[in-house]
Amino acid sequence: MKLGVCYYPEHWPHERWPLDAAMMAEAGLDTVRVGEFAWQLMEPAEGRFSWEWLDEAIATLAHAGLEVVLGTPTAAPPAWLTYDYPDVLPVDAEGRVRNSGTRRHYCPTSPTYRRHSERIVRAMAERYGRNPAVVGWQIDNEFGCHDTVRCYCDQCAAAFREWLQRKYGTLDALNEAWGAVFWSQSYGRWEEIRLPNLTPTGANPSHVLDYARFASDTTVSYQQLQIDLLRRHTVGQFITTNALGDFEDLDYHDLARPLDFIAWDSYPTGHAEHQGEFLYLPEKPASRPEDSKGEAFTYPYDVGDPLITAFCHAQARGYKQAPFWVMEQQCGPINWSRYNTVVRPGTVRLWTWHALAEGADAVVYFRWRACRFAFEQYHSGLLHHDATPATGYRELLAMAGERTLMAEIASHPVEAEVALLLDYDDLWAIQIQPHRADFTQKRHLFLFYRALAKLGIPADIVSPDADLGHYKMVIAPSAILAGEETAGRLAAYARAGGVVVFGVRSGVKTPTNLVTDRPLPGVLRDLVGATVTDWGSLLPGTGCDLTTDLPGLEGRASFWVEQLAPDPGTVVLASYAFSPFGGSAALTARATGSGQVLYLGWYPTEAQASAILGHLAAGAGVARLAEDLPAGVMAARRGPYTLLLNFTDAPHTVRTGGRAVEVGPRDVRVERK
């Protein structure tokens, strides 16, 4: 288990660097990330490089026994570049050129920007690709942050048309795939196709979906440009990039695929504020999940929402179904949320253990020393602005005695027997036409994740084309664009003994975002063994009572309901008691091979999802790490180690492995089986 820090030597006098390096080593840090925002210092004018400062910084860190992760600086184009080549600047959805002066002010399609990127990355790789102090590379920084994946410039419009020609081949095929006959929008020339912005009303959803795919592919190809250069000029150094846990405009499965591993940036207090409102339903305040009694539970003010943090960790772990790094870990107050709360002693340690428990092989704290200037002046570091130790630094010193155990735990993989499917095409399709304003694919996915966490059941979040063979249960909430390939893979998985659970709105559309002309759930209908004969949204506060024999499944079906007509041999596990679909099936199960496929015909509450998944997990032999987890306590497993993390301010007793163990407030307990 590596611990590291993000360091910006260019922000401080070079006479200070040896002292910083010595303090890093004293705190037990192993790894230092540098360089990702220093393009102007590396190349102060086009083609004129200046490396002496970076040579000295790397040598100083290496002398203290620290490894260096070097960032390619393409997230922050220098002022000379955007002034001399204004065509590299992106255009927003309103048709406005986005200005320079911050970061991420570039169009990833721009041939000009790609040419300049090639030059700086090649020069860096040639100089440091064999430097023994440099153990790896981070490409760019937080691809897509600040709404920068989707550019609407003329260069993107031309590239989008080329992308469409490669995808469809002919205009007849495109017009058919898009249903372009609607509103007289069939195309006779490729040049007629514009970007789907600035339209008087909603653009064709098939057009918008393909543009989202194109924009994601463009960023992936821009990353690949840098990967290819680094592979060509480096020896024995890893390549990664840092993702964002709450980001939805970029297909991270595609981005992660060619990397050695993926990293992500964890800011629990900020994510609790910003993601909470998107992941919980609006009628439930952010960061207030239900406890086991159905009552609202509020976390301590400085720990964030551990369910959201764990959800992001699980996404990172699932992008490659492998360990990941936290490339930026909050270590004190941040500067970009509403409240930017203080962080008490003990919290940074808890976040570090949580990352380890969820599959991180390294935690890199952001940042070393609080910055005195520009946008991040109020963002804390391990050191204060005056270089005195902050809370995070003192906690690092206190964790010294735990490092051996951390390393032992990190040598084992996370063990999850349940997978949740995250398909970015589904996510985008529902964003484009949610049909109900508060219906989102991530929110639906997070509901099932919370239900499993409540049961003490770890879950991976993976792509539909991931290897599913070792999972005992697979949950596909809102698989709205499921195609023949996905249906076939899940059918084979079920025949081999797996349990598949589909949620509402699955199979409604074709992969090009047209409503299917088959009985619902479309290509999944025969696999499910039931037909969705009617469906729709319910107003808040309304619902339909359920009739069921499943233990613990109580309450009403609400939010979104679908009427199911089961085939002979398909078992009805729950029915609607009255209008709008009174007497009809609400939850069905069909045996296939040695497994089974279920269709859940309403959007459940967290408690209802826990009851259903608990019943299925018991039947499938899915292990529960703990029994009746108290609200605010998380459970994870790596190899023989079960980790219990208490994010509350009170001690809790947890039953795990047949015995009761106490976990102190804002503390972690490690049990070995």
C-alpha cells in the first residue's frame, strides 16, 4: 500500500525543496506526483524547452527516497499557445468560445492542439522515460472536468460527420438508425448534419446519443495519442490517468481499457454535497440515507457520505476489474463546495483505510502545501500556507505503525460476488429523455448499491461486456438500450448458474436510441419470460400496495411502475394490490439453465431493494460480511481480511464471522478469518 502526495515545486522556492522532500519521507510517503500543470515552465515558448528546474525537483525527491509520478501537462495549455493558436479553444453548447486563463481550455478534436500535445509529451518521454526515479505517468488531469468533453466548434462538427460515416457507412443507414424521417430531418448529404445544439426544441435523441458517443471517443483517442508516445519512449514505467467519481460525460470503461490501472480523485465532503442531490431522490435530503428502521440518518459533518465515497471506489475498481489508485485524496478542507467544512483529526486516516478496503493500492493526498495564490488558495494541504504541519500531516505520522498491516491487506484482491452493470450508453439515453425529471440511471444504480451495502454485501460496478463469470448475481438497473449481444451474454451467464436482476425500463430501446417495435422488454423479453404490457410514472406521495410472500418486502410500489404478464412457468414473486395495475405481476422470476432471471417492475425503495436482494443473495450463496449493519458502518473484504469502518461519532457493535465486534467512533476494525 503506497501513500503519496501531489507536489508543485514550481510554487515554492527551490531552496525549500530538500526540506519538503525530507518531511515527506519522515511522514512515510512513498510517491510524489508532479508536473501535471507546468507546461509553460517546461516549454516557455514554442519548441524551446526548459528542463533544469524539473530535473532538480525530481533529483531532490529521489535523493529522499521518493518515487515520482510525472504528469503530462496537457490539461493546462500555456498562454502563448492559446494566443498564437486560438483554434484550439473549445466552444460551449451555446456557441461561445471558452476563454483561456484557467485549465482544460482546449478542444480534444483540434489537430493543432494534438500536434502541440505530441511535441510536449514526446519531449518529456524522451527525457524522463528511462529515469529510474520516475515510476509512472499520469496522462493529462481529470479528463472532462468543468464540462469539457463536448465541444461544439466547427472542427468537432467535421470530425463528427467523419465518425458517423465510419459508423453507418451510408446516409440511408444513418437516416434509418436515427428515425430521421421525423420532422423532415432525413439527410441527403453528410455536410447537412450539424451538431445537436442550439435547436429550438429537443434535438433528435438518436443524434444526441451519437454525439455523446463521438465526444467520449474523441477524448479516448486523445488519451491514446499520449499513451502511444509514452509506450514508445519509456521503459518499465506505468501509465494511468485520474478519473472523477461523479463524472458522466465520458465512458470511463473505454478510457481505462488501455491503461495499466485507473486512478480517481476522492473528495468525500465535496462529493457528499455535490453528488448527494443527484444520487438520492429529491424528497430525501442529500447525505441522509435511511437507517435500518427507515429513519433519516445524518453523517458527522466532516466525513462525507461513505456510501457515495464507496460507490465511487467501486466504480474505479470496476473500470478494469482490478485495483486502482486514489490519485488525489482530500486531506483537509477543500475550496469548491458550498461549506468546505473543517476536517477533524481521525478523518483522513478513516478515508485512507476506506480507500484501502475498497481496493486502492495507493492513496496520494492532495496537496502537499496549501497554495498562496490563484484559484486554489483556500484548498488545504498536508501543510498549511506557512509550511507548518496541518491535521493531515500529523495523521500520517500517527499511521506509521499501521503501514505493515495496510501493505499485507493490499496484497489481496477485493472479493465481490455481486456485479452492478454501468452502461454509459444507457446513462446518456436516459439523460436525453428521462421521461420523469428525477429518473437517472446513476440514481437507480446507486439505490441498488446502497441496498447491498446495507446487507453487508460488496458489489463491483462493471461494464456489460466485462467478465461476469465469477459473480453469483448481476443486477442491470435500467438496461434501456440492451442489444442482442448483451441479451445473449446475460442469458449464457444465467444458464451457467447466475442470477440476473433487471430493473424498470430495461429493453425499451434499440442501441441507436429508437423505441423497439418488439413487445417489452424488447430483446430481453424471452430471457425474462414476461411481457411489460403497460408502464408509467407515479406522482410523489402516490403508490400501489404490494402482495408478496418475500420476507421483509413491505410498503407500496411508487415512483415508476410496470405491469407484467408472465409466461407459463415464470414465477410471480410480487403483485400489485390495486390500481393502476391491480392484480398484475410486479416482480417475476424465470428459471433458465441452472440460474434464474428476474424482472423488478417498479422503482423500489432502498428497504424494498434490500429485502429482494437479501432473499436472492441467500439463495445464490452470496456471503454477507456482517449482519444488520448499523447506519454509517461499512463492510469490505480483501482476501482473508474483513474491514469494518464506522463513520459515526458513536461506537457500534457489528456481528461478523459469527461474533460481535465493536468499532469505535470514526474508526476502523480489521478482522481476519
